[in-house]
Amino acid sequence: MLPVAKACAIISLGEGGTPLVHAERLGEEIGLAHLFIKDESQNPTGSFKSRGMAVAVSMAAALGAKELATPSAGNAGAALAAYAARAGLPAHVVLPRDAPRATAVEAEAFGAELRYVDGLIGDAGRVVAEQCQRHAHEGWYDLSTLKEPYRIEGKKTMGYELFEQLDGRLPDVILYPTGGGTGLIGMWKAFDEMEELGFIDSHRPRMVAVQATGCAPLVRAMDEGADECTPWENAHTVAPGVRVPKAFGDFLILQALRASQGRAIAVSDARILEGTRTLTRDTGVFACPEAGACYAALQSLVDERWVSGDETVVLFNTASGAKYLS
């Protein structure tokens, strides 16, 4: 179900197969008997970005790319650097100046060239696009989110793994921290493929896109009934992975949310930090701020009775908390 045609072209560091942790004590605190954490921190580069970059770099190399580039809030750049190192290709990463230092150190260790911008992920994306156009004759390849077709193929494996780990069924609710949204779109694609293969019927999990109150373009678009987002002004949050003023594939995210009868919900930075501490302390999973946002959002949804106590709920920890240490 992945696009790499030959096994010899696969560039891998052992990504995927991450644990689905039954968070009994955490669930008991909010009245959920079947709360699970999909712990993506166990990927080779400490985040879910390993999945997308494994496939994207494999395909880029197979198609003749000579140098690879991406904008990043931190984790994608580190993942690209690692897989490019594995492939023996130069990597170029453009980061906001306030990106988590640990992820920049990681990318540098793998040999990537780093460049910083005074701005956000969109500003970094414009630099990458300009550089790739300028160096097109040298074989530069732009791996920006959803501007090439292969990162989403790697991310969709999360949907297949949930089906496997839940013994041939899907959860009732999935909470996913959503900036660029490739993972959410990828899982939605996986579910469509699984139905076509006869694994599942047309029933889908209710998808919840979690954002921060300081950057919530999807929440606003859902509230307004819009088909795409308008850029969020002065975006700010302690969770850098969701600090995306306008996702390139926002219309696909909104389609999935509505088709699943799902939600977009935003939580404050104070609740994100509190949720991160609680999630880490009560599960043994070293949570990232984006996962803390998901837990805070889940608490609100339970309070609203939008999620009931007997439903199976999966919350994504998209990266290790260690990557956010200063």
C-alpha cells in the first residue's frame, strides 16, 4: 500500500509499529474506560515525522532528486536530516528562529544545512520554495507538507496500525494535534483504502483536530462553515507543531472533520502545559505539548458529553517531550 516499487529503494530506519498504550489511570480520571495513547515518540527520530520522511525520501531518491529541502517547525527538519543522511543526500532545513533547539541540534548532527527565518512556518516555506526554484538545475526537491505526494503515504500507516492494534476495528474518536494536518489527512486516506479493500465498512472514527487558542484557523473555519481557512494573524502557542496560520491542505482537513461528524477545538497554552504534565505523570509517556493539547481538548469534550465513557478514544503523542527541552 506504499508507493516504493522495489524493496531495494526503501530507505528506512525502522519507523512505524509504535505502541498503543492503554492509559487506564488517565482514563479513569475523566471517566473513560478505553483511552489509548498512540505514542509516536518511539519512532527513530522521536516523532511521527519519521513515517512521512521515510517514504518521501525513498521516493525522492528513486526519482533522481539530488538534494532535499523542507521548512519545519522542528521535528520534520530533524526527520528529513536523518533520512537524507541514510540516503546519502544533502538536506536543507529552514526553521523559524524560535524552533525547539533540540530539533535543530538533531538536524545539524545528521549533517543538514540549517537556515533560520524571523517568522513562522509559512515564511520558512517561502524560502524553501525560492531556493528549490533557484537550484532546480542542481536537482533540489521540495518536501514541504502536501507539496509532494509521498509524506502523506507514510503518515497513512498510522491509520492501518490503529486497525491492527485494536484487533480489526477502529476507535470511535481520534484526537490529533493539527498544524499542517498531513497525519489526519493520511489516516483518512487509509480508512478509504481499507474500506475499498474490504477491511472495514463506511463507518469512520470521529476526527478531532486540536489547535491552540493562539492559532486556531481550523476552529474558526468550522465555526463559520467555510471550505478553507483564512490565515491566522499573530499566531502564537507553546506547542510549535500546531503553530500553522494556514495549512496548505486545510480544505482536506475540513472535509474529513465534517464527513466524520468530528470537531476542531482549541485550548489555551495554560491548559496545554497542564495537560502535558498530567499526561506524562499519569502514563509514563513523555508527552510533547501537542499531546498535552489533545488531552486538554479531550477533557472538554468529555465535560460536554460529546465523548461518552464507553467509547474507544485514541489520543496522539506526536513526539517525545525530550525534544522540547531547552
